[in-house]
Amino acid sequence: MKKDKKIKELDDWLSNVSDTDLFDDDVKIKTYDDIILDSDFDSITRTDNNIGEFEYKSNGVQDYVLNKLKKKKVSEIDMIIDLHGETIKESITKLNEFFSKAYTNNIKYIQIICGKGKNSVDSIPRIKLTTQCFIKKSKIVNAACSANNNEGGIGVIKVKLKN
């Protein structure tokens, strides 16, 4: 075939095709909506004030999903964020960025190191409670739980995201 030779059928097709015809309707681009959480600690504790072991599963999620997450070792989870030393407001911003990145990149399991609150004023784990509240308000979380004692215990939260 000669260079720059036109193919009539191809030219006809290109002139009649629209941009929407070129896209696959089955391909869905994941989007993440930020969680709007008041950085007022009193409003956070009204949603969750459990300073001990944490367990959560979304409505409609079966028990085996949470049980599988509990058995999953922290070392098997690659995506991790450490919120030690952050303020409540900073931790909310970082959690939104972290969840967005994980969800849009199809990451199933994430780990959040929030600490036990031993160095907090009055030994109240503000970042842990903020993280738990954030998880409960998120629409992309299937289940979440504290890590085993030998893997960080109540200061580490393992999360299973929706596919």
C-alpha cells in the first residue's frame, strides 16, 4: 500500500463516528468523595468514643469479611499511613487523600497507624477516635478492625475497602 493512500471505507467511518462511540461503556472510572468531618472533637466522640479494640462492618457486609480481615497480618498490607503527631484537622485531610489514592488505585486492604493516645493530653486517643469516626462515615469501607496485640494492637487499624 502506498504511503498517504486514502481508504474510502475508513474515511467514511471516521466522518460518521462520534466520540462516545469510541469509549467502552463497561469501563467505570472510580471516584472518591471526601468525607466531611467536623474537626470539633466533641462531635467526633458522639459518633465513636470507643478507646479500646475497634471492629466495624458496613451494613450488608457479611461476617466472614470482617473475620478474614481480623486474620490478615499487618505485614500482608502494603498501603500504610502513619498519623502519629498529626492534629485532628490534619489527620482528616490526610485520611481523605489516603483513602482516595487507595480506592482509585483498586487497593483492597489498607493500614492506618493512629497510635494508642498515650502521649495525648489526658491520654485520650484523639487521632484514633477521629480515624474510627472517619471509617464509619466512609461509603467505601467494607470492614475495619484493630490489629492483633503483637502487630500494634488498638493503635493500628486494618481496613478492607470496597472493590
